[in-house]
Amino acid sequence: MRGLVIAAPRSGAGKTTVTLGLLAALRRRGGAVRAAKSGPDYIDPAFHSAATGTPGVNLDSWAMPGGMLDGLAAGLGTGGSVLLIEGAMGLFDGVGGPKGRRGAAADLAARFGVPVALVLDVSGQSQSAAAVARGFALHDPDVRLAGVILNNVASERHRRGAADAIADAGIAVLGAVPRDKALALPERHLGLVQAHEHAALEAHLARLAHMAEAHLDLPAILEAMRPVRIAAPSAEGRVAPPGQRIALARDGAFSFVYPHLLDGWRAAGAEIVAFSPLADEAPPDDAEACWLPGGYPELHAGRLAAAANFRAGLARFAESRPVHGECGGYMALGRWLTDADGVRHEMAGLLSHATSFARRRLSLGYRAALLSDPAPLGAIRVRGHEFHYATLDEAGSDAPFCALADARGEALGPAGGRRGLVSGSFFHVIATEGTDP
């Protein structure tokens, strides 16, 4: 399998647009194309999957031990496959910690021995883009720059000014994408609108494929790819299933669940049965555990409040079997949810907290969690992240689900709640603590 990292100096430079265009264009050529996302992102992998026709995956160098990274990468393809890894934020952006475990896309490029195609948004600059490219090329000897892709090019004159200066610096120019608002994907408060909500996704992917074919040097990009170096795949870091038959809430309100989490549960012999709270479905009676993932319950609070069968069935389920909620699922387990208009909607009431989307505050970052009990994550020490705008209207009186620390190990205090067999928090689990470098 040959690979390439698609990265940029910052967020908003056009990584996703370029990545999806390349994936769709390479798939048109008939090859086996796979994709991965660096870091904790639920939304981009679904777009990757739509573009490639195969499941996407997250690769997170801070949260995942090395053997888990290698195992996930190894599972993406074999000889003849093409793997594109889309970065997050800037190429070297991450957190403090040992080199290779900082959560940066550069960690993955170095670990897997694959080069980087740097997407440069050249709006508002021309020849100065060469200095940016040269800085990225020289910053880390373990990260090799294959070349740059110019984005938001205003004219042929603009393209020549930037491209000639970059070429004079000894760096390959792998393409130049013209400024075109039609190439952008719609966004909302947690990032892009989800793939399944895009009304004309196939047409948009076709437009992006045409962009790549017209404006990117596909032969040069393929030539720049290198074999993905896999060291020692292992199952270390995998989160154990909470039961052998797991009821998974899955609809427009609850959709943020990592593919590697579900794959790991299935590999451990568990069966996953989806149900829809928005369709007023209760968790199946023959399931052994119920998992409410994150998503957008704040956009559907009225329907969730009116879903009497779901709420009653969930309460019956929780009398004898574990129920866990992550972020949006945690919000649904509380007493009420106040929406953006200030309207209070009654939720399941299985935990005593209450949440609000009317008083918004961004909580974002990696988290290390120390659980008071290994259930339902199968371990005491786990790694993950928080990304939400919701706040607590009331903290509640339940025992805490865990104690959190940030990526630097600074204590953030107790978080979430646990009452009987019900647990939840804003924390999204990615992996258990591992010892692999």
C-alpha cells in the first residue's frame, strides 16, 4: 500500500476539498483507494467513505498506542492500494508530549514513512507562499514534503507568481485549484454538515473529481507516494465491547461513533444492533448493553422529548443492563435539554444533570480519563477528547463517571455521572491507555 498525507499550515486551507477531489478522481481510475483522518474527527471519515466506497478510519497519534495505529493502517489495504491520510489543523499542530505522540499529522507521516502534499491557501499572497513552503519542508527532517498544492488561485498570473517562486525553492508544485465557492461543503457548529445530510453528495463528489482531474497533477501525485511502513500491529488500545449484543442509537441525533470502535467490538465477537430514538424506537430487549453516542440532540430536542416509547424503553432497559452516553448521548440521559431558543425539553432523566445549548461555550481538547469503574469501557485509564458547545444547566448529584486531565496531564476534575447501571459524560473515548511508543 502506497500512501500520502494531505496537510496544510492551518485549518480552513482546503485540505478536505483537495482530499475528496483526489479520492474521487483516483477511484474513477479504478484503483483501490482508501482514506484515513488524523485526529478525533467524526465527520470527515464519512465523506471519505462516500468518496472511496469503503469505510474510513481515524488515526490518532496522541490517543492511540503505536501498535493500534499500525494495526488500523494495516487493515486499510494491501499492495496496490492507495492511502490518503487527511491532516487536521496544521501539519505540525498537536499537543505537548514525546515526539510521535503529539496528535499531529506530522507524527503519522514520520511513523508510516509517507510524504506530505501541503495545501497552501494562496489568497492574499503570491511569491511569499514559497517561504511558507520552504519552512514546512525544512522544519522536521523526519517529515518529507512531496510538494505543494495551491488553493484559492485567483488567476493565471496569480498561479504563475506563486508556483514559479515555489519551484525556484526546489519544491514541486502538484497542482493549483482555482477560487470557486461551489467547491466548499456546508458547515454547522461542530464542523461540516454530515455526509448523510448532504442533499447532492454524489454530484458534489463528481464536481470535486473533475476539479482534481483538471487542476491537479495526478501522475505526479501518484509518483510521489511511498509504501506505508507498518512496524508492529497489535490490538493494544482497543476498547472492549460493553456487551456481546449492543444496542446502538443511530440516527440524525446520534451519529458520532468512531469506525474503529465498532470494528473493535465486532472483532471481539460482539453484535451491534442499531435503533433510532428519533423514530421513537426503544433499545432491543435482547441486547445486553445500550450505547448512546454523540451527535446533535440539540437540533432534535423536541422530537426526543416526544419519543415516549424510546424514553420508557430506555428506562426499562437501564433497570437490568448498562446504558452509556457520550456527549450528545449524555445530554439525552439528563433531566432536560435547553435548546438554542431557550426552550426546555424533557430528556430521559436517568442521570440527574441538565444541559443547555442556549448558554453555549466551546469545550475542546484531548482528555485522559481515570474511571471509577471499568464498566462500560472495559478499562480504568482511557484516552479520548471533548468537543461540544453545550453547557451544564445543573451538574446533578450523581457520582462522577471519571476524573479528567488534559493532554499535558493537568487535572480538570471530576466529569459526567454514574447512577446504577447508567453512565455518561461529554468525553468521547478513542482508546485505552497503551504502552506502545
